[in-house]
Amino acid sequence: MVFSSNVFLLYFLPLFLLFYFICPKKFRNYVILVFSIVFYAYGGPEFILILLGSTTATYYIVKAMVKRKTESKQKASKWLCAAAITLNLGLLVWFKYANFLVDNINAIISLFHGNGIQLAKIVLPIGISFFTFQSITYVLDTYRGQVKPMDKLTDYIVYIMMFPQLIAGPIVKYGDVEQQLRHRESPPEECLHGFYRFVIGLAKKVLIADVIARQADVYFAADLSTMDMGTAWIGILAYTMQLYFDFSGYSDMAIGLGRIMGFKFPENFNNPYVSGSITEFWRRWHMTLGTFIKGYLYIPLGGNRRGKSRMFFNLWVCFLLSGLWHGASWNFVLWGAFHGFFIVLEKLLSGKRKSFHFPLSTFTTFILVMIGWVLFRADNIGHAFDYYKAMFSFNFQGFSWDAGSQFYTTLIIALVFSFLTIFPFGRKIEQVVFYKNYGTGGHIVAWLVSIVLLFFSIAALNATGFSPFIYFRF
């Protein structure tokens, strides 16, 4: 099930909210649990037992780990911690990377004319990368003594399987919602803000990302050998906007739903395309992934505490693994290496170059990010390099504006919203819309605008049908 579907908007969500708010507070976690299981089983019933089984096993392993640690049995505690991490990463590696590993082994074997390994294609459980990372934060934070383990198994399953952010984030650290899982409130003001945020995310997905996506798919499926340079750049610009409004739209919807339920999920995007460097881009793009990698990989590897050479190595490892996390394909690894290269380069040049300001630094960073997105969107490395050839062919013959007015109008709207916060008035608008209390008049306006956006979004869904999120496949 996806948020951007009539099944969710017209049936699942109203029914969930009805049960959630009529139930006494002490039973609300059970309501979330039941509806989250239904939500996940609707799209992947064959995987629900695996998810419940691994979550239950992790819960009891962590309880045993904490018990051994309080008894000063440090060695046993470490082994149990390693077992919990191995369980979760093992499932991720098997489902997400087994076919990738076998394909590469077979490619090597074929060089020596040997017989390849046969492995049935493994279907990827939806959202496995996200709930695996959340499980790891629970294991490591409890092992470090930063948080207390959950008293009830059902509360822990709710943390892992909570449907608003189960499929595509944001990645919620256990410590961020530990107290909220036990005690939370849903005052009317928060519920209204949650509703507005949800509708904004839905509109970003359905009215902007999906419209742009239809034409972006056309560009990337075209004959690249005859594609002119202008068309190639418009194609990757379209995908750049599609990806941002698709993924940030999902995050807005998840944060909004959480807010209605009394949870405060972390922000996942902060206007990434206004960044003046690749380093800044990664502080603004998929922020919960960046926080996870920094806290659970970069710092444990040594961070910047062991000299510059080790710091550069750690950065490369983090970005290569970040690329691989996004997909079991070499083009994702290259995408991670691409960003890692510029991060390291910026560290090397720090303090040795003149500071460039908007618009030059932002424009340069945006172009580099778009170039990187080719690797992210392409079907394989060959497809990516064919697209690069078109982008830098300096062939302007054959360009036309035949994509249609709806596409270009939507693309311009996406660009305006992407860069609005460069200007002071844009930042002020953002603060008012997302973070300020509205007052009675403000709520009336926000409610009316939200209803209009919701109506147009549902109408668009009726016209186009199924609309999955890009990050579902990660």
C-alpha cells in the first residue's frame, strides 16, 4: 500500500484515525501495530512473517544483551550485540545483495569459461533498508547504554513497523521516539499541522513529481545515440526535480502522519538544491541517512580523529557504502564514489580557495548533483555513460519543445519551490508554513488550501492510477 493511492486516502487512513482516536491512550500502540501489519501485508504479504520474526528475535536478543551487561558479563553482551547486528544485516545482504553478488561472481567465472552459479531471483522486501537501519540504532544505542530497552515486545514492533515511515523513512533513531512510544499527546493544533504537512507532501508527489516523471521516463528511454544536448539536460533536470519532490513528498507525508499521532519524526530534507557545496548538499539531503552514517559508521571508523589520510579513507568508505545502500548495482557504487570524490576534494581545498557565493557556488553544486543523478537514474553503467555522451555532445540539432505545456509549467513550479529559500522572503514563507502557529485565520486559510490540494491530488490519482514512490525500491 502506498500513501498516494485512493485505497490509503479514502479507506485505510480514515479507518485508522477513527480507531486511533476513539481508543483509550493505553491501547493506541496496539491500533498502530494492527494497522501497520495490514499496511505492510497489503503490498508484501509473503514478507510479513520475516519482518515480524526478525523484529521479535532482535527484541529478545537485546533483552538478553542488556541483562548480561548489567551482570558485568561483557564478553557475552558483545556476542549478543554482534548476533543482533548480524541477524539484521544478514537479512539485508541476502535479500538485497545476493543476486548482485552472484551476478558478479558469474561474470568473473565467465572470463575463465566456467559454469556460473545458479540462484533463483530473490524478491526484495519493501522498505528493508529502512527498518534494518532502525533495528541497528536500537541494538547499538541500548548496548551503549544511551537508551533503555523496551519493556513490551509490541511497543518495539510498533517502533520498527510504524506504517508512516516503515517503507521509505525518515530513518528514526530509537532514542528520538523512545519516550513518545510510551507517552505522547495529540493536541488539535498538532493534528491540524500534521494534516497540512501530509497534504503538502501528497501534492508534491502527485501534482509535481508524478507529472514530471512521465516525461523524464520518456527521455531516459529514448534513443540516446540521436539525442541532442539540450534534450539530455532537460531530461536530467526533470529527473532531478522528480526525485526530490517524490522523496521529500513521502517524508512530508510521514512526518505529517506522525504529528497527527503525537510523534515528532526528524526532518529529512532542508532545501538541498540551494547548497553551495557537495558537503552542504549532504547536510540537507536525506538528513536521517547522513545522521545514521555519521553516528554508526563514520565515527566508529575513527571519523577525523586519526589524521587526514584516515579521515579521507573513512569518508570514501561511507560514501561507497551509501551508494551501495541505495541499490545493488555498480552505478550506485559509482554514484557514491562520485559524491565521495567531491567531499574529499572540498576537504583538501578547505581554506586554500576563495569563497564563492550564490549564484556561482549554488549553480556549480546543482550541476554536479545533476550529473551524479544520471548514475542514480540509469539502468546500468553503460546506459549512464551513453546519457553522459548526449549531455556533452554539443549537438543542438533536433531539439524541440514538444514535451507539452503541463510538463514545462510543472517543471518551472518545481524549480521555483526548490530555490525559493535562497531568498529571505522564501525562508520566511517556509517558517510560516511549516513551523509557526497559525491562529484562527491562518488555520482557516491553511484548511481551505489543504482541502483544495487534497481534492486535486485525489482527482489526479483517479486519472493516473498506481503511483509508487521512487525510494520504495531501496
